[in-house]
Amino acid sequence: MFAVQADGVSLATVEGLAPSAIELHPLQHSFWELHALQCGFCTPGILLTAEALLKENPDPSEEEIRDWISGNLCRCTGYHNIVAAIQDAAKKLNSAKS
């Protein structure tokens, strides 16, 4: 998509996940904490995909997580830590609701 095609549209970015400049979103924190980051090329797309998943399904299975992130290509990992980080973030988000 060309930038001009997004005129007037609201866009989400990975920077917009964080609640403030000094606090990380639970997904960002889990990715950092569980070493789900490598080169960082795929990270923004995976984080935004994971955020959408957790909004739709707050407690996804490993299979559901893998299905949701299947459109994001990561050449650095086997997705193990990425899946673990999404599961961890889901637990954090669910416990914050309680």
C-alpha cells in the first residue's frame, strides 16, 4: 500500500503498544524477558499480530498462536520463544483483568 492510500486512516505501530514512554506493553515485556527477539525484523509484525490475537482470544492454545503468527516470517528462531512470550503475555493480561 502506498502512504497516500492510508490518508485519514488510523494506523497501529509497535511503538503504540506501550502505554507510555517508560512502560512496555505486556507483550513487549514478555518478548524481552523470554528472549523472543533476535534481529528484530519480524518483531513489530508479530507483536501487532499477537495483540490482535489476544484481543480476540485472551487464552489461545499453542496451536492457535502458531496459526495466527504463521503469516510472519522469522529467519532467526524456531518460533519457540515467540510462542512462549505470547503465552506469557496472555497470562499477564488475564491476571491484570482479575
